[in-house]
Amino acid sequence: MGTESPPGEDGDANALARNQFRESTADAREKCVAEYMATLQGDWTHEIWGWNALDDEELHAKFLGSLPPSRRKLGHVLITGWAEAGLCAIILFNAAIAIVEADATAEGDESPTWINVVNGLLLTFYTIEIILRLFVYNLVYFRSFWNWVDVTVVGLDLILTVLRGSVGAIPNISVLRTIRLIRLARAYHVIILFPELHVMVMGLAGTVRTVCWGLVLLLGVLVVFALVAVQLIHPIAKKVDWVLAGCERCGKSYRNVWEASLTIIQGIIAGDSWGSAVLPVVDQEPVTIIYFMIVLVTINLLVINLILAVAVEKAQQAHESDQALVVKQRAKEKEEQHEKAQAELVRMCHSMDQDASGCLTLEELLNGYDNDQNFANSLKAMDIDREDLEMVFNILDKDGSGDIDYCEFVDQLHKLKTQDHHTLLIFILHH
């Protein structure tokens, strides 16, 4: 005869099992909360030391937000659109001064005094700008390629200016000052404001490699035709009276590969003096028209058009790649926003957990909805009103314990927000 369980033993066993389940999931719940809080706070302190990390606007903003007030305010001023536009305007002014200086010193003369004064003021401005940025970013400043360009160019300019003032035998440094114009490339993000210009710049960047290889192909074709010209055309060209033809240089047009290549570039590619260098040879020996027509068709109609077609294709691919990158970046930003929203919701649930059990009761949820406007707004954004909370709570309270793990609560709310209506219906029926 079996022994009967004492009254209430089943209830005690269920309570004990529930407590054991809660204890077994406590560590996982704490880990979940820690992960969400880490997402909310963002572990960016090690990322900021990555190469060119300051190009990430979000990471840049977090870094500035962590600085003392004086450095933070100055940092925000330096990255404003007005500051960037002002810097671009000054660099363009520097370009104009470089043009004037180049014209003034073309014959070996010294630069006018006023140009030296302006260059000194520009150098002072660039030096102060670097000092201010170093004050804001400290060593992080050196984790950017363009910052190294700035420091190198301005530093060399400073050193040579000091040496020139003290020694006086330093070569002209106007070329180095012209290199400052490279800094204009830092304002590439301004181009995004002009979609058509942005498309063209991205297409140009995408075709550089294609054009370089196209030049290699063109050079190879030129060398082959130049070799043929030296062997076949030069003996005929020597018989032509070039003085009578009105082209003294044409007498040496085909005497070696270099001269023949220059002649083909001048006559076929540039379209200059075709009649002067070609027609007298054809008049001397009409069969040579075959060679010149083959050169014309091969280079003008085949090689150059082939390079153009591939360049256009690469430009289109660059544009599509840029668009895909933008879409991917937006998707990533949206996902990060979802993760931060979830983390913020977990933080609010954590603050509503009055008994620090890691779970929320329906009463705690309703109190949070009534007293925490941010929590209420988060739920309203998911089309969940106060009247819907009880239904959602009952759906998520699978074991009927009267409370729910708020990490699971946040996860399921995220699913409710992101899934379509059919999936939502299946979700409700399943639970």
C-alpha cells in the first residue's frame, strides 16, 4: 500500500520547483541585464583608439561627451559646419595666394613682402588650429591619417620658415605651402550635401584604377605601333622634303621609338598636325595609308573607347557600391537604435523592480506605466496602451507565476514591434 503525500505537499513541491527554477536562471538574468546596460552605456573607450575612429560620428560624439566642459565645448565648435566651411574658405584663399606667389616667382624673383606676411598669418592660423585640436583630443588626435598630414605639412613649414629666417640659405618653400591644399580633401563630407557632385566624385574615385590600367594598355599599343613605324615608315619619311612640306620637326618623327610614339600621340590621340606628319608620307608612298588607318582605328575607335566604356562601368559600380554602403549603414544604425531602445527599456524595468527580484509583476508594470513617462512613451510607440498591458503580461507569463523576467519581457516586446501582423497573430495563438 503506497504512502500518501501529506496535505499541501504538492503545493510545496511546486513552490520549491519554482524557486529552484528562479535560482537557476538568476545568473542568466543578471548577465542579460549587464549586457543590456553595457549596450546602453556603450563600451567605446577602447574603440576610440582605433585608426581613424574619429571618422565615426557617433563614436566622435561619445568621446566629446566624456570630456571636461571646456574641452567639450571647444571640440563641438571645431566640428561645426561653420568651422569646417571657414577652414575650407581659408585653404581656398591659401590656394589663391599660392597661384599669385607662383606667378610672382616664376622668373626666379623673391616673393613680394605682402605675400610673405600673408603666408606667415596662414601658418600661424594652421598652427593654432592644430594646438586647439591637440588640447581637445590629446593623443587621440594622432589616430587619424589626415591629422598626421596636417602635422607633417605645418611642422615642416614651421621648421623651414624658422631656418630661413635665421640662416637665410634655405630653398624656396612655396611648393611645400602648395601641399597645404591637400587638406581640402578633409572636407570630403561637405560634398555629400550636393548629391550630383557626390556621385561624380565617387565615380571619379572608382575609375582611377581603371584609367591607370587603361594607360598601361595604351602605352603597350603605342610601343608596338612605334616599333612598326621605325621599321617601315622611317625609311620612307627620309625621302620626303620636310622643309618644302612646312614641317621641319617631321623629318625626325619616326627615327626612333620615342619620337614615333610622340608623333602618334600628337597626330592620332591629340589630333594635332595629322596632315603635317602623315600626308607627306602617304603622298610619297600611298600604301602607308593602311598602316596609318590601322593605327587610327585601333587607338581612337578601339582602345580609347574600350577604356571609356570600362571607366563608365566602374563609375556605375562605384555609385551602386556607395548606395549599398549607405543602405547597409542605415540598417546598422537602425539596429543599433533598436538595441539601445531595448537597453533603455531594460534599465527602466530594472528601476521599476522594487523588490530587486529580477522579475516584474503586473502591478509593478502598471505603476511604472503610470509614474514613468519614458516607459509609457516606449510602450505607446509599440501601440501598447495601459489597457493592453494585462493581455501582454498574461501572454508572457507562461508559468502563471504572476511575474515575468523583464529581460524576456523586453525581448518579446521587440519581437512584437518588429514582426508583421501574421507573425503577431501566430505569436498570440502560440502563447
